[in-house]
Amino acid sequence: MQPGGFTLPLLKLAGEDPAPLPGWPELTLARLRTRQAVEAPARRLYLVLEGELLIDLASGSYLHLHPGDAAQVEEAHTLVPVAQAVVLEWKPSS
């Protein structure tokens, strides 16, 4: 694999939402503006880059993430951005 770089702010401006990251098919960058339900099996890792994100878990608890916060989730959940959030999402293939 050849070394390469990309600028996350440029991906946000590219207009593709969610935007895949070049060479990393399991990673996407998304600007969340509305609630999104994620059904089981739902193994995900979220890293908040901008804004705030609430993650409502099927178990009844929730996570409140701020910029720089990350969370691994392994159950059905709902993403609830506070106004909006820019999130890097890892969705493992197995």
C-alpha cells in the first residue's frame, strides 16, 4: 500500500455524506443531522469530531459524546445528534 493522506475537513465539504475514507472501506465520515436507528447486530465504533452525539442503547442507558470522545457499541442503538455532529464511524466487516 502506498502512503497517502487526506484532509477530513475537505471530505466533509465534498458533498458525499457519509463519505468513505480512501483505502479504508470500513471507515466513513458523516455529518449527522437527524436521529438514525442502527439495528442489531450493530458493532460500531464512533469518534465525534464536531458537535455532540447521544447514543441511546437498547438496554435503556445512553452515552453522551463530545468532540474527541469515542465509544464502542455492540447492541442495537439510536444515534441522536445535538443539533448536528460530525462522526467518524468504524463498521467492522466481521
